[in-house]
Amino acid sequence: MMGQRETIELEYLLNTSSRILFNRLSTASGLSEWFADDVSVVGNKFTFKWEGSEQKAEQTLRKENKLVRYEWLDEDLLGVWFEFRINVDELTGDVALVIIDHIEADDKDDIIELWNRQIEILKHGLGSV
């Protein structure tokens, strides 16, 4: 039984270009650098592997250098998705990654901490520390 879900939105400033960041968010090779231990893709269906477990998601929305959304395909997560948005400040050129995730309310602190850790890995890989 799934608990109550809520949407969280997290924003991270990254020292990179939207094109490079989009590659890390939208491709199997890019995602395997920071998001999961291993990622494979067939069509729009991605398989994410972490230490002995795996989850499948479909890339359901994609706007080049702007946005990518994944919807989980696991039976107990149907209708649950997460999204990466890339915002570029027109004045400063600063690149921000916005993560929108649907989480169980009880897990909010743990999920935010997990995203923070993953983004540190992403920043390190981008040379954006």
C-alpha cells in the first residue's frame, strides 16, 4: 500500500552549460555517471541499477537542453514520476537544475538528503564543485 505522496522541488546551481547538463540527465551514459550504478536504455525505457536492485522508468517528456521526465514503470509506482528542468538565468547565464520528485511524505528528509548526495556526485563529474 502506497502512503501519502507529495511533490518536492529542489534547485541546484551548477557551473556547466545546459547542453552538457542535459546529456547527464537524459542519456544512459550520462545518468550512470551520477544517478545510478548502471543504466541501460531500449527506446524510451531506462533500467536503473543500484547495488543489486533495479527499477525501470520511461522517459515520457524530453525538451532538448531544457527538461526531461521519467515515469516509473514498477507496478507499485504507477503514475509516479520525477523530472529534471534546466533553467538558465538570462542576465547572468547561471545554470540551475530543478528536480521535481513525487515522494512518500514520511520519506521527505531522506529523499532530499539522497538527492543532495547524488547532486554532489554530478557536480564532481562536471567539475562544478
